Amino acid sequence: MANVAFLGLGVMGYPMAGHLAAAGHNVTVYNRTGAKAEAWVEEYADKATGELYAAPTPAGAAADADIVFACVGADKDVAEVCVGPEGAFDAMKQGAIFVDHTTASADCARTMAVAASGKGLAFIDAPVSGGEAGAINGALTVMCGGDEAAFKTVEPVITAYAKSVKLLGEAGAGQLTKMVNQVCIAGVVQGLAEALHFAMEAGLDAKAVVEVISKGAAQSWQMENRAATMIDGKFDFGFAVDWMRKDLGIVLNEANNMGVSLPLTALVDQFYCDVQKMGGNRNDTSSLIRRFRG
């Protein structure tokens, strides 16, 4: 078992760190709101065989860790916990590995990888897919970029909360793969929203229609898991519109820098903006249908 740290106990990080504790690792956690870190230690104490601690700073959490995990908000938050005042990099021991599960830009990953290397550390960008349910159930998909030897060290530890972990290339490759993932999701959800709206306007039993077409080429994860709730107008399933807009902003900025046109993604991003204007900031991503149904 390893000595690990986990920085950021939000919707995703809280259960992910819990899986590490349940797997028997010694886990030290840090959260910007310290009371949440203390609450995490109390909640998981009975489920752990290793030692659990809460630290007041990223540096305090990282000092004795072989692997430091993070899942925070955006590029600026990654920089803060890595190289900001009381950041983890200055405290980590030589040869330790930092694994960043934040969905951030590829430039952020590359910059942090260089900074880590300069201090004798390794950095893996490792954004996840699977949402809150995947984190709770230990069934996330993890897309990684970075050094292969470091990846092989962290891979068996990550499997505590992941069903799939893969190295896609050098630093930044994990973040670029997550961008591909979000492009796919955006297009599929918009198509499903339009299809369900069309079915209901045509006077069809939309759930019966889904039951039939989900057995053929139209089938998708979104159809299987979100069609019924979209029809019922229920949008409380974890991954919020605000987060999706953050992710699509990263995608569109990267595409602009590459000179790549993503017209559908840009359009769906604006549709999510419409949902925000309707007050749907915390609705999950399937709420695109609200533009049609109210």
C-alpha cells in the first residue's frame, strides 16, 4: 500500500479519495474548506485499514506522499495547488508523482509537467469521465498523458476508482482526449434532445419509441441512461451545465489555437448558454431538451 495525498474534495474528489482509503492506502486529504477534509476523515475512518489525515495546505498533504492526486476546478486551481504558495511541488519528495484529475487545458498540463520535472517529480494529466455516479461507484474512465514509467506506477492505484485507465501519450494527451470525449457527448445529447422533442410533437409515445430504436443503430449511453429522464423533465444527475460550458470553452480555445473548425461543438455550447439563461446552470447536461420543452 502507498502513502498518497488527495487535493480537492468536491463532487468527484470526495468519493475518489474514499476509494483510495477503502483500498488500504494511507491517505492525507486537503480541501480549500478545511472542515470538509476533517469530515472526510471522520466519514471514512471506519472503512479504512490505512492511516487517514487532513492537512491544512497542499504542501502539508503532499510532504510524505508517494503519489499526490488532485481534482480541482480549472487551470488556475491546478497552478495554485501545484506551484502556488504552500503548493505541493515544493514539499513533494524526489521521485514522487503528481496525478491531476482536473479537466484543464493541455497547456496547463504541459506547463505543470515541466515544473514538476524541474523539481525531480513526475506529472500525469489524468482527466476522468463518468460523472458523480462513476466516482461514487468506482467506475471512472481515466485518460492519461505523461511519462510511461510514472504511469505504470500510478495505474494500479488509480484502479481503486476506475474501470478503465489508459496512457494516450505525453503530457497534455490526457486533456486532449478528454476534449474529444466532451465533443462527442455534446453532439449526441443535442441529437437526442431534438429526436425526443420531434417524437413528442408528433404525438408518439416517446418512451416506447426509445425502447424500439435503442435496440438499433441509434443506441447510445445517453439514450440508455438519460432519454427517460429527459422526457420526464428531470435533470439532477451530476454533471452540471456550468461544468460542461467550462469544458467546451477549453475545447473551443484549443481548436482555435490548432486552426481546427468545430461548428457543431460551438453551436451546442451556445445552446448550453441558453439553458443557463433559463436558470439551468446546475442542471445536468441532458437539459438541452429544455430549449424545446421549457
